[in-house]
Amino acid sequence: MKKVPVQFTLNGEEKAEFVESGVTLLKALREKIGDTSVKAGCQQGTCGSCAVIVDGELRLSCLTLAERCGGAAIETTGGLAHGEVLHPLQRAFNEGFATQCGFCTPGMIMAAKALLDHNPQPSREDVVEAISGNICRCTGYEPIIQAILAAARANSLSAA
Amino acid sequence: MAMRQGRGVAAVNYPTGMNLGGDPTQALVHSTPTGNFMVSLSSVDLGQGMKQIMAQICAETIGVPTDRVIIDTADTDTGPHCMGTFASRGTHRAGNAVIAAAKEARQVMLEVAAEELEVNASDLDTDGTGNIHVKGAPQRSISIFDTALAAHFKRGRSISGRGMFLIPRSYPDAETGAMKPSTCYAHACTVAEVEVDDETGEVNVLTVKNVFEIGRALNPKMVEQQLVGGSWMGISHALYETTEPYYPSREHGGRDFNEYLMPGPGDLAQTEVIVLERPAADGPYGAKGPGEMCANPQIPAIANAIFDAVGVRIDTLPITPERILRALKANGAEDAGTVAH
């Protein structure tokens, strides 16, 4: 199949790949670039485990064509930690026991990051709305909601 | 036509594992040359925290910090035998096997340390931070690191242990049918409050208050995590989950897990979880299995709460709006919903 060149930044780093026309961003990130922090769940836009941030907006990478991401700035959980220092959301998920089997965690964290980037002090309802496209089958969601609220509180403390 | 509230209560006894054919689990422990301890198991960690709990049990028994223990559950073809991670049996069965293996390894470790320190092994104790010392004389000590090096390179000893835990098969009494299918039971009680729309049959779970008696909570935070998730799954069993809504017909069944309904983040009941610890006589450090038990009492509690709210007994799961409306209609409520037959 015909391959097309695509260039974007992934977590601030420039990437250039030849991808088959019609390949999803999910597949390009995992199989071409090797960023397996992005999880392939339902691959039909229902479970949210593949969620990434594209130019500041939350996107399902399983429904996004890689070739449409030319020039975009893409963020994944793979780029959140600085060395050993975890992102406040990662820390809150860890300390709040908001992950069990872990498969939904990257998508949940990106959904939460997209929320906090736009709305640093969300209400509980805002958080529920933000993760309503993400399925978790272990935790019952409550620890995840609490972790996101805790990360928002930690952000406001460090900003003060 | 109104929203009607109801409250229901239910209590369960839940067996930890089952032994209808005999129920063994095997564990092997050995030290590396630098005094870390490898635990080989075939019991699987699928997110419930098996590795963490087994590391804690091994560390507690040998007398080393938890981070000195490595759990290897790699391969059921080549590893020690385990019946599997099911029936809430993991902590109880594998935990007891790990204790047996770790005790044997600890004994060899103390024997090697005794030779190095020129004392009797029965006079030695561990300090839990990685050292072995003479009881009452902590200055007479050797690190576990040095003990392991001596065992490997000087004394030719294998600091290792074998553990097997078996609940033997229980046969029913020919006369009465009585038998002992399990040796250890966890308990739970749930009070649920619901709101039922008697026009649409929709149920909204308002609150779920649970008390769980689980033996000893070996890792309280992980236990809480499992109980909170389990309580949510219990609500899900009661009201949502099914593969064949019109069993045995496959009609209207979910085609994949995306269509297999569970409550979403916007459907959560206000949930309370209280843990009672009554250590089990045959549990590893008193632990029972909290895994499956925690998703059970919500189901009868919600069914009872629905009966309290609208006076219908639903005995088929899940308790869907359709089943409630049909039961209301059978109860004589002529105007209940408008269900097409």
C-alpha cells in the first residue's frame, strides 16, 4: 500500500515516519514509533484507553488517522514524567490507589490532563463528565475521581 | 406514577476457595547470591495485587524488608503447581504455601549465619531490616547479604525452601450429604437504598453501606481498593450485566465488551466500606479471601430494596426496568409503564 510521510511532535520531540494511508494514530504511535504507553483497547472509539492529546484536545487515537496529524503536537502518558519525577496526576493516581490492572490508566490520565489543562479547578461533576468516555472495569471509578480532584488541589497549592 | 424509595439488607457467608477435588498450591523460595529472595509461583497477578501480598508474606516470614523479595509468576508450564487464581483462593492458598517455603529457607539462612557467627542457630533472630543477630546481643550480627554470599561461595548451602498447602478433598456423608466444601469463610453485610421509578421501572441506587469481615487485611489500602471496586461490581451484577438478556435466546445480547453494560462514573452510588478483621485460624497471618465475596451482598440487598420500594420480588438477574414493569403489571398495577408484549 502507498505510504505517506507524516511529521509531528510527540511529547515535544520531533517525529517523522512513513505510514500506510489509512493507518490510525494509535497504530502509528505503538507500532511505528514504539510509544506503548498508548493502549489499544476496543479500537472502535468506545473504551477511551487509547486517548491522547492532539493540539491540546483529547482525541481517541484509534479513530484518528495518522496522516491527518501532520504538524500536530501530540501528548501521551509516555511523556508526563520528568525522569524519576512523576506528573502530579501520575502521583495522585499512585497515592490514591486509582489503578488496579492498569489498562485504562493511560487513557484516564490523558482525559484528566486535558480537563485540568482547560479547567485547573474542576468540580466533581466536571471530573465525572471528563472521564465518561473512559471505561474502567476494576476500581468502580470513585478512586479515579478522587485522584483527579487531589491532583487539582495539589496543582492549586503549588501555584499559590 | 411516582419515584418510590426503598431500603434492603442482605448478609452473606462466602467460602475462601473450594476443595471439591482437593485444592493444592505449591511455592518455592530461594535466595540469590546477594540475599534477595525469589518466590516462584504459578498463581497469577491480574491486577488484584497477588505479587505485593506474596512479597509481604515472604518478607514477614523470612524477616527481611519487602523490597528484598522478588515474585516470579512467569510460567505455569515450568513453575510450581497452582490450581489458579479463582474462588478468592489466591491469598489464602498461595500465602500458606509461601509461608511454608519461606520458613524452610529462613531455617537454612539462620544455620549459615550461625556457622559464620560461631553460635547456635536457635539463638539467632532477624531484625527485619536485613541483618541477623544473636538474641539479646544485637552487636553480634551478620547481614543477610553476607550470609547469602557465604552460603553460595564458602559453605555450599542452598538457602531455599519448599512449600505446599493442600486443603484435602471433602467427601459428602453418604447418609446426610453433609460435607465441608471450605475451611474458611468471609462474611459481609450490605444495606442498600434505592429509588425506583414505577412508570419506567428504572432503578437508581442511592447509597450502599457495606461491612466486610475478611480475616486480617494484609494490605489495608489494597483491601479497601478491592472492596470499593467490588461493591460497584455488585451493583452492576444486580442491575446491568448480562450476555443474554433473553436467555437462552441470544437476541439483544451484547456483541462485545463495549455493549456489556456496567455503571459508568456518572452512575455511582454513595458507597461506604467498613472492614472487620477477625483473623482466620488457617489463613496466612489470619487472611481470608476478600476478592469475590465483596461483590455479592449488594445483589440481594438491592433486590430487597426494590421490593421495599415497589412491592415486587425480582428473582432473575439483572433486575432490568422491563422485569420490574412486568412484575408491577402482574401485581395488578394496570397503568405500570407501557410494555409491548
